[in-house]
Amino acid sequence: MSAQSAEELALAQLLVQSLNLDGIEPGAIAPDAALFGQNPGSLGLDSIDALEIALAISQKYGVELKSDDEATKKSFASLRALSAFVQQKRVGQ
């Protein structure tokens, strides 16, 4: 397991806070682990959680995540992918 970057940790903290993930420490979220699904190691999030994440990211970072955008869908694969996507969008603003 690789360590989180500062940006990934900040995003993990936002996920834990906005989704009320009791008992999960932000620093313990593996950057490359799946966010969705029921696979071992994944956070087990669902489509409602995706909406909450998109709202929280929009409010904190000013980045809009569009559900009909294929790049947005791919960004939800892991914490690392989501963090990279958000950082890329912030630079492009």
C-alpha cells in the first residue's frame, strides 16, 4: 500500500466528514483501493454517496463533477484517481 499525498489526505478527510464514515480514519484509506462496491479493501460506497461526494467537492474546491462525463466516472475509482481529477480541474480553472 502506498502512502497518501497531502492532497489525498485532505480529500479523505472530506469524504469521512461529508459521508459520516464513523470508525474510518482518513489516513487509513488506501489511495488505490476502490471507493465503491463490496470488494475487500473498498469503502463500500454507493450512488447516493457519489452524489454527496460531488456536492462536498463542489463546495470545498469549486470543482463540478458531472455524472454524464466519462472522465468523472473514472475518477471515482479510487481516492488517488479522485484526488488527481480534482487537482487537474482546479488547475484548469
